[in-house]
Amino acid sequence: MTATLIDGKAFAASVREKVAVHVARLKDEHGITPGLAVVLVGEDPASQVYVRSKGKMTNEVGMNSYEHKLAADTSESDLLDLIAKLNADSNVNGILVQLPLPDHLNEDLVINAIDPAKDVDGFHISNVGLLGTGQKAMVPCTPLGCLMMLREHHGSLSGLNAVVIGRSNIVGKPMANLLLGDSCTVTIAHSRTKDLPDVVRSADIVVAAVGRPEMVPGSWIKEGATVIDVGINRVPAPEKGEGKTRLVGDVDFASAAEVAGAITPVPGGVGPMTIACLLANTLTATCRAHDLAEPEGLTA
Ligand code: GUN
């Protein structure tokens, strides 16, 4: 392997440490403790793990965590009532409704019921519009984490060719907007893109967010490019024993690491940055709510 490994686990720990220092100062100087409310509807096992881990890390940086676990058959109006209460609660600075929601609930309607100032996921249509027009927004956590790692590695991103593979609302589109904001030349590629290997070969920065295991081989990567792998795919690992699995990204790590200048591993790359950025966003929302200076280096 020739590429520099971008250690998301270590970087996420440093982001959480910065958040914790800022939270301690908010408490000492202003008597404010940021609060993050997480709403989980139903019993999806993966979501339960995420929510538990979010609650633990929220407490570890000195914030208050409020968990609301609702039954899978909760009605839309009951969920909207809870969101209205959280919107009105001054102890709650950030609200996250864990997705996916059960099928009978309208995700767009629910997300857009959150006060945009408390929308720490950055999914509310107002925040999407603010980001798209280069205004101060709450920014989705995963792309924010990718941006932080890219800035840390490159310093300025100005003028670099960036290719984002994947056009989701949660990662691809906001990632492209963030890279544009940092003056990259941005291409969004997706499943219908013609000549995808050539498009990717033009990139100084590749962000892979398609959810297809090891789809991007090293032969697509330009020598020296920076590769950010957002994918987290569980695949069979018969070499570890019958029924065993392992996590892989959207990039074939072994071949890509031979040509890239820098690359994020899976696991231990983008994944840990997402919760760290959720905490950073909760801190940012708290500072904005109280008209206090925002933390440096923790926003877009
Ligand atoms: N489910 C999986 N990832 C996320 C996320 O970043 N935010 C929310 N709200 N739900 C998710």
C-alpha cells in the first residue's frame, strides 16, 4: 500500500474532544448545557444500535441526551405532537428522528416538521435550500465529516476536480454542494453515468457513496487522488468461517490504496465521523440559538 491512511476514528475522537471543550466552556461561562433529542420509532435492530451509541457519545461530550422510543405503530399525529413539543423545549437544541421510519409514516412530512434551527441532520427542506444557495445551514453529518477530513488532508480544496459517486439526498447531493462551496470543480456521477471509470479517473478527490460493495477498483483511481469511501456494506466472509461476514466500502481498498495518495478505510474512516459531526452540529445549533460565537473548525 502506498496511500496515506486517513484515520477517521482518530479524527472523530479529536472532533469530539473539541466539542467537549466547547461544551464545558458553554456551561462555565453561560450556564448552558446543549441537549440532543433522538426519536426512534419501532425496533429496527441497526437503528437501536445507532441510537444507543449516539446517546452514549452525547453524554461523553457533556451534553444532555433525550431518547424517545416510540412503538412501531405510532401514529403520524402522535409523532408530530412529540416533534412540536421538542421544537418548543428550550433544553432541546438538536432533534434527530432516526431513519428509516416505518412505512405508514411520511418521512418528508416528519422531517419538515422539525424546527430547521434544531435540525441537526440537515435534512429539513430549509437547510437543504440554505446549503444549496451557499447560506448558513445545518449540514448533513456524513458529508460534513467527509469535508472535514478533506480539509484536514489538503488544506485548501480550491480548484480540485471532485467526483461524487452517488446522488442521495443524505450524502451525494449535500457533499457536492459542500465541495462547490470550497471551490472544487464537482461532478456527481451515478448508476446511469456513461464512462464512469473515465469520469472517476479525472478526479483529484473521489467520494464514493453508492452502497455497492467494492464497486470502485484501483484501476479507476488517478495516481495520487484522495479517496473518501462512505460505503458500509456487510458481505459474506467464508474465510473467517461459515456464516461469518465483514464490512467493506464502496471502493476496493486493496487495489485503490496502491494508487491513491490518501484513502479512508472501512471500517474506521467516514463512519466514526458521522456521530462526531452530529455532536458538532448540536453544539453549533446551541451556539446559534443563544447568539454565541460558533465553534471554529466544526462547521462548513
Ligand atoms: N439512519 C441512518 N443514518 C442516519 C442519519 O444520519 N440520520 C438519521 N436521522 N437517520 C439515519
